[in-house]
Amino acid sequence: MGFLFRSGEIFIKGVWRENPTFRLVLGMCPSLAISTSVVNGFGMGMAATFVLLGSNIMVSLVRNFTPSKARIPIFIIIISTFVTIVELFTEAFTPGLHKALGIFIPLIVVNCIILARAEIFASREPILYSIADALGMGVGFTLALMLISAIREVLGNGTILGRPIFGPDYDPAIVMILAPGAFLTMGLLIGLMNYITRKR
Amino acid sequence: MEKIIVIFFSVVLINNFVLSRFLGLCPFLGVSRESGAALSMGLAVTFVMTMASIVTWFFYYFFLVPYQLEFLQTIVFILVIATFVQFVEMVMAKTSPALQEALGIYLPLITTNCAVLGVSLLNVREGYSLIETTVNGFGGGLGFTVAILLMANIRERLEFCDIPECMKGFPISFIVTSMLAFSFFGFQGFFSK
């Protein structure tokens, strides 16, 4: 049962203590660009989780015969294959989301979280732990994206999941769904995370 | 001609890659601690973005389109960019070691810079011609350089400021970036009719 316990530990670590967005500060570009509504944040998080899962499994499977000098190109090809799958899948089944996320779907290839997990974790650990790591990091990333996009959607648009919550008198602060609001939300949230973890 | 000028100014100032399109944030935050390094990074990114735009344009219209392989663009573009960066590094090591020393450590990092892949994808999506593609790539790099230089100079001064412990590092950098993005909004009236 030891390995199940360790998998759970790895999963929790990805969600909280090593949260890719707030603690490792990786994958900033998509986190800021698409967090304008909770639906977009969730879609992006799921897409990245799928790619992370696929690439971690593949990298872990081939880890014993990957020459160390050629490892980065190999990782990149594995990752971009899964990204292409996601791209074609969203285009066919969720065209609205595909349009909203725009070039940030193909840009999952250069999302540092995925390459970092392949390099640091999956290329050294057995497949079960790599799956736990991918799921933990993916869920951590999705939750972080949903938190940021919830704040921005509520303040900048006065809605949550597309439903108005403040009534007709609320005058939305449009700047929150534009670029400056994204940077501001991210800065304050990372500051808050630092404050909470330092106090313990 | 008019369209080219519009593309150039809009990509440098209005749709700045870092401050309004959120592309290339990792090097923007990582290498903006000191203005000398920031300038080297900016120049390296400008060079790679211009050349990568041109190279991927040729690959797209002379290789992917004739064989109807457009759906492979993500894989092909990232491989072309990675190979190109490797090639530039080898040429530089042979021809000008001084330049390689200055840009050395930044070049491999550029492969995973999303601004480079981003500009290649945007060029194809917008259906730009070769000249427009080149201008877009060069302007994008220039906009990145402007943003990272401004950021580096502000951060050099921030070193002497009394910032709360939990806001040091990334949080305060994000808030400064927010202010920068705000002030770049001022350029939006540039081309309005």
C-alpha cells in the first residue's frame, strides 16, 4: 500500500505546497491571458491537464532509453503531439472554447509547467508516480486559473459563470478583464499566498 | 505601405506582446533584474523573433499548405524554431564569440519563449504577406525590448524601496507590470478614426 500513499502525497503536493501558478510561478502567459471568465479558465486548465497527463506518461515510459543529450527535443515532440490532439479535439467538439482560447491552445507546447514536469519528475520516476504528479499539477493549475478568473469575472463583468450577481445597478470595473487587471490580480494573489504560508 | 506602418506601431505600442498579449512573460520577469542583461535578452529575442517569423512563413506556405498538412503547424513550428535557435548558436560560436558570450545563456531559453511561437502562429492566422510577417516579427521583438528595459530600470530602483516582506520578488513585479500595462493604454487612441 506504500505506493498508493506516496501517490496521494505527490498529488496533494502539486495542488497546494508546490502549486504551479502561485508557488512555482510557472505557466504565467496562459494563466493571465485567458482568465477573463471562469469557463475559459476551466477549459484551459483541463486542456493543460490532459497534455500534462499524456506527456508525463509517455516521458516516464521512454525514460530508460532516452539519450540524455537528445532529451529536450524528444520531450518537445511528445508534448506537441498531445497539444495537437487537444487542438483538434476542442475545434471539433467545443468550437466556442476553441475560439475564446485562440492561440493559447497551441501555445500549451511552450507552457513551462509541462516541460518542467517532464524534465524534473517524469524522466526520473516510475509511471504511477508520474500520473499522480501530472494530476496534482493539473488540478493545482486548474484551481489557480479558476480562482483568478472568478475574481476577474466578478469584478470586471459583474457575473459568475455568465450569470449576473450584483443586480442592474452594478457598474463593472472593466479594467479587471483587461491586461492591467490580470497583472494586478496575479501580483496580489501571489503576495497573499506568501503571507499565508509564512505565518504558519 | 500604410498597412505596414500600422502593423509596426500597433505591435510595438498598442498590442505590445508582453503588456497586452501576455506573451513572453517568463523572460520578462526572469531577466529584468538588471538593465544590461535585459537589453541583451531584448536584442536576442528581437533577432530570433524576426528570423523565426520569416523561416516559419516559408515552411508554412511552401511545405505545409501544398501538402495540406496545416494541422501539423504546432509540431512543425516548434521544431523549426528549436532547430533555428540551435543553428544560430552554432554560427555565433564560430563567427563572433564575443556576441555569443553576451547572448550565450539567453539563446537556449528563447526556444521556450512563447512570444516566438506566438508571433509565428499569429502571422499565419492573420494571413500576413512575407513583408508584413517580417515587420510583425521585428516590431514584436522591439516591443518586448522596450517593455523589458522599462521593467529592468524600475526594478533597479525598487531595490532601495521598503516593500513588505511577502510582496518582494514576483508580487511587486506583477503590480509594476500592471501599472506599465495601464500606461500603455494611452497609446490606444493612436489609430482611432
